[in-house]
Amino acid sequence: MNPDLDLALDRVIRAPRKRVWDAWTDPASLAQWWIPAPLRCRVEELDVRAGGAFVTKMSEDGHRFVPHLDACFLVVEDYERIVFTNALDSAWRPANPQPVAMTAEIVLRDHPEGTDYRAVVRHGDPAARERHADLGFADGWGTVTAQLARVAESAA
């Protein structure tokens, strides 16, 4: 991790890695936590494999959905790691995503209390990192990680 370019979030989720993985890779589960509530998420494409599409939309009222993320997966290692970027869209075309281009790496490791969950979000320059931080990275990614934890911890 480069502290001048990257932002990170760490959390222990009190659920086995498989449940966290399933919450990440099942479209119905992802829709429950991917966007901070009360916003709603609709998963348009979730092809969890290297090169696969990752497209979501969001809604304030549950009726009108607008684009949220159009990205592609770069690396997928079952139950261990997911890397995706919005610098390429789901059709592998170079993108100019707003508000910031990023590559996110999600790493899942065993922990005595469940799963050690780590997200590192990489940016192309310090200005992009600062913009993302100023827009509320810690609150936004923290909120959705807490929502992910609730989904994974409540799964049977």
C-alpha cells in the first residue's frame, strides 16, 4: 500500500470467509449491502471472474435507478481476493468514471473471530486519493462494510 495514493479499510467480520465471499458474489446479497442505506442497489451484472463485468445502479426512491458503478474484475481468487477497477468499464473500454477512477482490492483472510476483511483502494495520483477521501471514503466504505458484515453474520 502506498499511503500517498491509497486508502484502506480493515475490519473483522464475525462470519466464516465463505459467507463473506457469498455475500460479495451473490447478486441478491450484494444488492443488500453494496450501497449505503437508505439508498437502494440494483445489480445489473455480476460476472465474478477475471475480466467479468461488475455493474450496479442506485436509487433514492426504489423506482428510478441511475448508474452507480460500471467496472470489471481484474483478479478473482475464490474465497481470498477480488480486484476490480472502474478505470475500465464492463466492456473493457477505457472509462473516465466520476467522481474518481480507482482499483479496489478486497482480501479475505481467516481470523480467530471470523474473517479479516481488508479493502485497499488505489488511485492514480495523490489528488484523486484526496478527492476520494474528501468525498467520504471512510464513511462510505465503512458503512457498506458494516452492511456487508450484517449480511454475512446473519446468513445461516
